[in-house]
Amino acid sequence: MRAFHKICYQHSSFQTMSSSIKIESVVKEKNRMGECPVWEEKESALVYVDINSQKVCRWSSLTDEVQSVSVDSRVGSVALRQCGGYIISLGTRFAFLNWDTKAVTTIVELEQDKPNNRFNDGKVDPKGRFFAACPRLVYHLEKEEQMPDGMCIDAEGKLWVACIDGGRVIRIDPETGKRIQTVRLPTPRITSCCFGGKDYSEMYVTSAYDGLDETTLAKEPHAGEIFKITGLGVKGIPQNFYAA
């Protein structure tokens, strides 16, 4: 396991088409494949994974520091535990992560006969159960929106979807399948999103630089960073905790 490291940043701001919406780059440490952001209220921190770097990360909004714990497989998702620490999916297994000791304890390993498989995004449901599952179709993306990736739900029950290679997050009404809102980000490989902050009025968006060639990377200096969006006019809901 790699020891915690500390990095501090100066934030960058970006203009949007709406004067009320503000986008800032809050984590400038580049993620190969940033994913699964989760707001940890008691720490005022954003927890997320870098899948391809095989690490779980935590950015403090109070100190602007990033800490990380390395693991032994590609880590697809992270969620909060009721008793403290985290539950993660890595490779084809679920495990507990003790942040203080950096210990990873396997809970269960599945599909051992399929070593090339791995879990991807995971969430905890309102009953405290952790799922890593396939998404269902609620909206057909337009060509410019590319592929859907990570997503979250706001307090009004609307779905926010990160569009990888589309450089945006979109808000969808899951009942009608209609797109309500589009927010464009300053880099193409947008991977996931969640709400956070004191009143869950801030949205945090992860991105990736893996998959971009050298020519494209030279034109995309913010690839792999994490962004904060404010002024959306809607709030999120607190994260569910894994019950065990």
C-alpha cells in the first residue's frame, strides 16, 4: 500500500453559457480514470477512485489536500460505511477499506473463473445494500452526447448523467426520458458526478485522461481533473451508507 500523500492546489474557474452556473477545477492532480465520486459529509470531503491507477482518493474541501490509498486491482467504485471507512469493488471482489490503517479486507470474490472481468460503478441503496450493477436505458443519447457513464439523482428525482467523450453532464427526467438541462465541462472525458457541499447544492464531476492520444492531451490541459459546479438551482441528497 502506498502511504498517504498531500497535495494542495490553486483552483481554476470557467465560464458557462448560464451566468448563474460556475465551474471550478478543484482537484488538479490528474486521474487516469477518475470515477465514482461520493460526498462524505462528516469529513467535508470528496471520496473517489482512479480505476486505472488502482487507488482510492479523498479530497478535503477544508484543507484542499488530496490523500490516496493504493490497492492491488483496478478499483471500480467506493461507498461509505455506516460504521466508518468504505466499501469498495475491485477486480471481481467486494472489500472493506479502513482509511486509517489502509487495510483492505475482502468480503466476497465472484466470477473467479473470469479473471478479465471487473466490477464498475457501484452504489448503496436506501436499505444499505451495496450494488455493482448494469444500468437500464432511460434516455437515448444524442450523437454529440456520446456514451453515458456515472450518474446521480437530485432532490427532485431527476437523473444527472456524465457523458464520457461528450464533455458534459445532462439532466434527464427519468419518467419522460426527456433531457432538461446540459452543462458543458472544459474537458471531453467526463466520467461521473455527485452532489455535495454543506447543503448538497454543489455538483462534483470526475474526468479521465486515459484514452486521449498525445495530440489531444496537448489541447486538453484539464483532462483528469475534478470539477465543482455551483449555481445549478437544484440540490442533491445525502449518500446512503452501507449498513454493515
